[in-house]
Amino acid sequence: MKNYEYKLLINGKWVGGKKRIEIKNPYNQELLGTVPEANEQQVDNAIKSAQESFKLTKTLPAYQRSLILERTSDIIKERKEELAHIITLESGKPIKLAKGEVDRATETFKFASEEAKRLYGETIPMDASAKGENRVGFTFREPLGVIGAISPFNFPLNLVAHKVAPAIASGNTVVLKPATYTPITSIKLGEIMLSAGVPQGTLNIITGPGSTVGDAIVRDARISKITFTGSASVGLGITEKAGLKRITLELGSNSPVIIDENAPQNAGQKIVERCVFGSFAYAGQVCISIQRIYVHQDIKDEFLKQFLKAVSELKSGDPLDEDTDIGPMITEQDANRVKQWVDEAVSQGAKVLIGGKHKGPMFEPTVLTDVTPEMKVVAQEIFAPVVSIMGFNDWEQVIKEANNSKYGLQAGVYTNDVKKAFYAAKNLEAGGIIINDIPTYRVDHIPYGGVKKSGIGREGVRYAIEEMTQPKFVCFNL
């Protein structure tokens, strides 16, 4: 893998390029290889290829689409160790989490293979109208065309799967631009899908900066839909540039979890363990990482004691080590930014109970208290191993505090009180409310997406397929 010159996938063929981008291991800066920086002509060729392939894929029988996706799932499962190793090398994700990501991608493609067979419309009761007598109406769903998929660095296999798999399942074609930091995993997926029998030109993979390659995809009128995961600022730019395209945006968050004083007694230690995992897994570089923990004042001191003990036992280091819990942030620049935010919060009155420092890209797991809503560590998406813990007394008030955010992706609530749980479910402003677990919980067939600046649209294979297809109405006059 070292120093390997990877290529673009255009029209079923691997294509090189003169201008190269170096891909480095974020933990030790080892050079892993290079990928081409796609030029204007290569982007155009990829889109043309997808357009031409759509003539085939839109008529490809459901069972054939299903078989391609099932084979893809099987091959990913067979190559689990290899793929996990690549994910860890190029993203810095601890190997045990990378293996979990491969398992999820296996399941995502399996879900897509099943949903490919369940793509159907509905009958319309035409005689509900006096003008509909003696008529029969029905709908079926058609694929949109070419899907432009732009994926992030933090889940370089499974978040790509969430864009590619439903697109193929529903008869669309794809032009994929993976994150510049982590393109190798996508290229390996391209190899797998070719071996699984994906038609020539159905999946195209082009690498390069978002400001050029990504922008070209977003603006191109031949692209029918953009599906993007990344920052809110880039997502806003996409909406301004995309024109009359469908758009799915999965953006940022600063996810809260609320722990009531009557949280399930048998989950006491488990709550702490889950909150530590949700706060610090993959160095907090997860859209639904816990950033804010609200704990009832009656149990706050005991929670803090157990939480800090568990955090102190986390192991930081080489992400290839099976025992490592905390690996590097994606770049040292990101770690520097986080240090500035933490220092700013301290200057405004916050206290660091543990952590708060970094060496290179390795940022210590950090716990803050005495924070206020306007501090960046609370109000913005920190995307780092930093969590703020706050106390509360009143349930309705803490729901308001949790909603005091421009984001709303997922929220977690721990309580044994059914009325409080339903109140939270109805009043928390988020796309997903997880009762008696952390907001970081996700399985790959649920409707996943946010409100406010956390995005528009939904992922989760069935729900993504709905957004990648459109109903066509047919009426017979008898």
C-alpha cells in the first residue's frame, strides 16, 4: 500500500493523472500513496459516463441490482481485515472501530440489496372524485439519473455506502467524490463493486479538492441529485450552487444527552460507559458525538466521579493497536483549533476537569464544567474529544437548554418516567430522539438526518431510495 499510485474510476476503467495528492497517515504522517487530482476533462468524462450508463441501469431488473449489491456486501465481509486496516491508516480511526465500520457497511449493502426488490408505487382511488369514475390510477417510482455523492473523512466506507448503495438499488448511477483525506477506502470499494458486477460507468470515482472537483459536480446540470455529508458551511454553499437539483445534506451537530435523576437503576454504570463512548469514540470526530451532557443535580456529583474515572482509563495511542481507544484527530491543525476553543472557554470561566492538551494531532480526552451556552465549546460543533457537563433541576427547562442550538441531529434521553420520555420525544428539536441511550446510537436502516442547520433530507437505505426516486402517475380511462 505504501507510496502506491491510485487511479480514478471512470467508465469502468482506472485512469491516472499527472497532478497527484499525497495521502498520509494522520497518526505518524507516513505516506500511504497518492491519488490524482481530477482535471476538468476527467470530471466531465465521469459525468458523461454516468449519463450513458443510466440508459441501462434505469431498466436493469430489480433482481439484478439486488444481486450486485448482495455480492458487494459479501466481498466487503470477506475483506474485513484488509478494509479495516486501510480505514485506520488513512483516517486514524482505532482499528476496533474500523472493524465495526466494515461490519456496518456489510449490512448497509445487504439492506440495499433487499430494498432493491421493494421499490414500488401505489394505487390511487380515482373514484374518490366524481371526475375519476371509470378510471384506474397508479404510480411507480423511477430513478432520478446521475447522483453526485460527496462523502466525509470520518466514515470513509460506511458513509460512502449510504450514498452509493441506495443509488444503485434504485437504478441510478453515481459520480462519487470521496474526502480528500480518505480516498483510498472508496477506491477499494470501487474495485469490489466492479468485481461484484456493477455495470460499466454506473459507479465513477473522482478525487480532488471540494473547491474544484466537488464544486464542478454540484454545479453541473447533468447531475440530478447531490447527497453530501460534511460541515454546515459547505452544505449552505451547496444549496446556493446546485440549482434545481434534489439535495440531501447531512451536516453538523453538538448533540446533547439528558440524564434524569430516575434514570434506569440497572443502567447506572452503563450510562457512564455509553456516555464516555459517545463523547470520545474516534476522538469525537462523529456527527452525533456527545458534546453536551445535562445531568440532574441530585446525581451530578456521583456521575462526574464515575465519568472522570472512566475517562482517565481510556488509552490513547497508535490506532492500529487493538487496545487503543483514542487515536489522532484528522490533522494537527484541527487539534490546534480545538485547543484555542478550550482555552477561550477557560478564559470565559469554564473549568477543565481532565485533559485540555494535545501533542500534534493527539488531543487528550477533555471534560469541561462551568460552561455557558454562548461558549464555542457548547454552541458550535467542536468535532473533537471534548465534552461539557452541566447540571439541571427542571425537566422542561433542560429541554429548552438542549434546544438552544442551531443544530438538531440527534439527542439522547435517560429516564424511567414515561411522561418525561414522551415530553422529550415531542419537544426536543432533533431528527432522532434516542430514549435510554446516547445520541451517538445509529443503525443503518433507520431514517437518519437532522433539523435546523444539521441538514435536510434523510439517509438510511429505504429513506435514501425515496429521495433518489420520483413517482410517475399513470391513469387509465376505462
